[in-house]
Amino acid sequence: MAVSRTRCVALVGVTGHVIEIEADISNGLPGVHLIGLLDTALSEARDRVRSAVINSRYGWPETRVTISLFPASLPKRGSQFDLAIAVSLLGAAGIVPRERVAEPFFLGELGLDGRVRVVRGILPSIVAAADAGAASVVVPAGNAAEAALVPGVTVIPVEHLRQLVEWLREGDPARPPSCEDLAGPNPTGIGETMQRPAPDLRDVAGQPMGRKALEVCAAGGHNLWMLGPPGTGKTMLAERLPTLLPPLGFDHALEVTAIHSIAGALPSGQPLLSAPPFVSPHHTATVAAVVGGGTSVPRPGAVSMAHRGVLFLDEAPEFASSVLDSLRQPLESGVVTVSRAAGTTTFPARFMLVMAANPCPCAQPASPSEPCQCTPMVKRRYLARLSGPLLDRVDVKVAVIRSSRRELLADRRFAEPSTVVRERVVQARERAAKRLNGSPWLTNSEVSSSALHSDLRPPDDAMKPLTACLDSGSLSARGLDRVTRVAWTLADLAGKERPEVDETNAALALWLGVGQ
């Protein structure tokens, strides 16, 4: 019998690599031999494929079967190769025409009864197949909605191996199998789950400076640090920041969806994530959980899950120092590189960092009935867990103080809903996009230092407050760039062509943490 060939995709990080699967049936002792640098899950595919083929009422060759996954030098992990292995074996056995399985890509895990189960990372896999010139891709029915997001590729959903084999043997290539009769009227479940109402900025009362800081950060993509006693609304403010951000563009939505698909965190019935993500890891999270990693298979961490969205560290000083310091590199570069013995993987990590902290470890309110017992040394040591290099990368720092009952009631009349604030944010971002047109930057926070001191340098009069702080040592060179970026954002929110002294003074106050 001749060798049968088909194709699949192996994922390394968020990048897909085309894998050619060859099956050969030859004389020899019965057995299935898989070769090609496989992990444990893929080595077990021989048992899953054998049971799926037999339970689908097809014969199993009682001779030597060799299945090769090329290129052999690329590590291959996961169970998404099951369907391609089964199809190539059936082609070598003459059960399906070899020419029908040579062109499509096959992705899916097989159950022992022949059912085709959903797999992770379908979206980046389909993108890789499309880049390789694939005209059609066979995927599990549960992944069909996600796979259909990639234009230019015909998605063929299947629910059972026998359904696919009968179509390959006798079906019209122009009419792929349909899952409507088997899956019901709504196989993906879209529209069936009830979504709880999104948080609104109007819910936060008594914190006008905090709401203004959110607007500035949303307009320019800046990082934020909030300091204040418990119960003042720091977490409420952070949770409402995504509601001020504009929806993701299609390209960015594909990036975010691909990361969540690889992590297995894609919500059911929501094949495309169009809203900026909000990720809030627990303070006991490890470096691998926050930055990404793993023992053998690198997985995206919280910083990558928050790509194009918000990463919120509540009670930031409670995080391990190694975790906090590991954020410094992705904050600058927008990517995370994880190196392991099996290779190096790069994940995107362009996120907005929001940190919240209490002024002392006891978190007791400063009231006569329960006064704080922490000494100044204890307070300084507690906040010193946030290192200077990390805070130097935070553009906006605000103090969130307790509000009286009268202030809370009065402020509710002035609290604006998220939709109103988001409209101003969108307009500010449009002004920035027009100014940055033709450059690789989308927001003011991404502008390079060289551009800030050349084409995008504010007027000399506006720079005087910043140069004075630079000369006195209260502002570092990195801080100067951060303040200048915030000044541009304030100018965009005010509808000005360039920052003036009012914008630079306000940006400096926000960076120093005295903007009350």
C-alpha cells in the first residue's frame, strides 16, 4: 500500500506550524509506531485512534503501521493530531481516497467511540493553515464558530469520525457534511447564556479624582496605582476601567481570542472576544502563573491573558517581590519570552497595569474607635515592596481617601456613566491615532522616547515644570517620558493640538501622586 499524507498544525506559544502526517502500512509485526518528537498525550493517540476507528465500524490493519509527523525536529504536544492521524491511516488502508485527505487540514481529538472532541488553540491553528494556503479545514463541531473567524478558509465541522469518513468516501467535495441534524438548532450555544450587567462608572461615588484618573488612563493606555484605605472604592474603580475602553478592532480581537483559546479560557458561546479583557490574579500567584511558563508546555500567564486589556493587582504589596519585578520587562516591551528546555516561546503582553494598595499592612481605618497601630517604619517597609523601578513605570498615581456621607450623596449628582466617559475616551484616542498615523504606535503610552524629544516634544514653556523637576532629581529620565505621554493624553482629552503648561503640570501631579 502507498503512503497516505495529510496535514495538521502544531502550536508553539501562539504561533502555528504546519505538520505533515504520513501513514505507511507494511509487512511486519502488528503494532502502531508514532515518530516525530512527541509528548505523552500524543504518544497515547495510538490507543484513542484505534478504539475510535474500530468503534466507527471500520477495519483495523493487523500489521505494522508507521505514522510520521514531519518536521521531526519540532516538538509536538496535545491531542489535536488525533483526527489527522486517523484519516491518514484510513487513507493508507484504502478505506478513504488518499487524494481526498491530502489537501485539507484536520484538527480534533477523538473519543474512544469515534466522537470528535473540541481542542484548544483552534483560532491560531486556522490562521497558520490559511497562511499555508489551505482551502478547507476539518474541525470539531464545537470549534466551528471560532474557526469561522478566519476569512478565506472553508470550515468543515464534524461530530463523529464515521460522518467524516463517509463524506470522504462518497460525498460531494463541494458539499461538506452538516452537523445541523445532530447538533440541534444552536450547537454553539450563542445567545443562550445570560450575561450579568456590566459594571458602570456611575456606581462609584465620592471619588472624583479616581474617576478622572481612569479616564486619563483609558484615553492614553497608561498604568495606574491607587493608594488608600480599604472600602474607598479602589477595586470598584479598577473593575470599571474596561468599560471606558473602546471595543477591540478585528485584528486585536483575533489576537486576544487566540491567547484565550490556547489557555482554554474562551467563554462558551463566545467565539470572538471583542471587549478588552480584565484579569485579576490572586496575590498568591507565582511568577509562572503571572508571566507564563510551565514544566514542559509553556502556557500564557496573566499578563498575556490581559493582552490589549487590564491587569489588576489588588493588594499589590502582598504579591511576591519576584512576581512584581517580573512585570517590569513586559511593561516596556509588550511581550513575554519564556525559555524552557524544550524551546523558547514568546507571548504578546501589551496590557494596562492597575495596582491597588492599602497604606499599611493592618488596613485599619484611621478612626478614633479603631486607630491604626502601625509605626511609620512598618508603613514604609510595607509600601517598599513595590520597588522604585516598578513604580517608575506607572504613569498615574492617585490617593483614594474616605468620603463622608454628605460627600457621597452630593457626588452622585456629578457621577457620569461609563458610556459618556467612553465617548470622550474614543475621541481622545482618535486624535492620538490621527497624530500617530504612519507610526507603529496606537496610543500615547506606546510612543518612543526619541519621538517624545523630537517631533512630539511639547513647547518649551510647557516643558519648564518638567525640566525643573529633572534638574532637582525628583524626576528621572524615564519619568520625564512618562509625564510627557500623560500630558499628550490630557491635551487630547481637552481637544488641544499640543500640551500646554496646564497639561504638563497636571501630568506631573498625577505622576508624583499628589493630584488630589
